[in-house]
Amino acid sequence: MVENLKSKIKNKKPIDWTHTIVISDLAVDQNILKMHEERVNNIFASLSDLEKQQQVTNIIIRDNLFNKAMDFIISHYEIEIDPSDIEMLKVNLKNAFPQAQENVLNDIASKLIQKLLIFKDIQTEFNIDVSDEELISVLKDYYEKTNKPIRDFMQDEKSFQAAKNTLLEEKTTSFIIEKFPRDLEELKKKLNKYVDDELAK
């Protein structure tokens, strides 16, 4: 995907990886929350409702850590976005977000281009990659947990490569989240108060 982009990184300042990511409140989109809940129910079907809820909360915290980290990382880059890349990405975005206005689609496409270029840059700098063996191991683990077929991924080269790209993105996301120190103390206080208030009802 990155190889097809005309947009490019013009300049980059060294990233301060000692910067602490502070999360005091959780920002969550209701559509994304629903998607996370469906995913957890699918993969962790044997867990209790309370354990599933904890899994969803962990995912939301992770999303917030990543978004804050990316906001900080982007400030270190000067990226030249080619208008043709925006138009190319908007074709798929219009299908995914049929109700979205033009300026919203432009903003989503722009952020996606920034993410693609920055991910590629970080993968190159820190040698982040996914081998065939690593993907096969992940697919087999997924099959054991969900009992869902993985034959298409194993037999179709295009599907296999798409799965590999998805895993590489996930691996890069995890790297970014783990690379920064974090401060969740204020968030923990608020979550504990919320739980106490719910139990007191």
C-alpha cells in the first residue's frame, strides 16, 4: 500500500521515546466499542460477562494509549500529502462511511496516509517484520481459540499477504504503545470510582 503512495515524508525530528503518555479519560466511539464487544464475544466466548467487559476495557485503554502516542509521534514528522492519494483512498472510505461529508473523508484519508508513512518509517528503523512462520503460528492459534477455518489464508497467496500486512500493523501498533512510558493513575481512580458507584446502586 505504502509503495503506491505519492505522498512522502519531507522531514523528521528524532522521536523522544521517553515522553510519558498520560491517560486521564477514555475517549471511545460507540461504533468502535460495538466492534470490540463483538470481537471479544467471538474470540473469548468461554469467559464470564465480567471478564469479557474487562477485555473490552483493556482494548479501549490500549486504543487511547495508541491514539495519544500517535498524536505525539506525528508532531515529529513533516509529511507532504499528494491530493491524488486522498482521492484514491476516498473511494474505499465512501463505501465504509456512506454518510460522511467530504471534509470528514478528506481528514480520515489524510490521517491514514500519515499513519501508513510513519508506520513504514518505524518498521524500517526498528526492523519490525512478520515472517511466514510467525503468521502461520498466529493463524493456528486463532483456529484453536475460535474453531474458525483458516484454509483460505493458507491456500490463497493474496489472503495470506493481507493477513501478514494486518499482523505487521498490529505488531507496529504494539511496539509504539510499549515503547513509551505511561501514566494511568488518574484513569484508574476514575474507573475505581465508577465501579464503586455502580456497586453501591
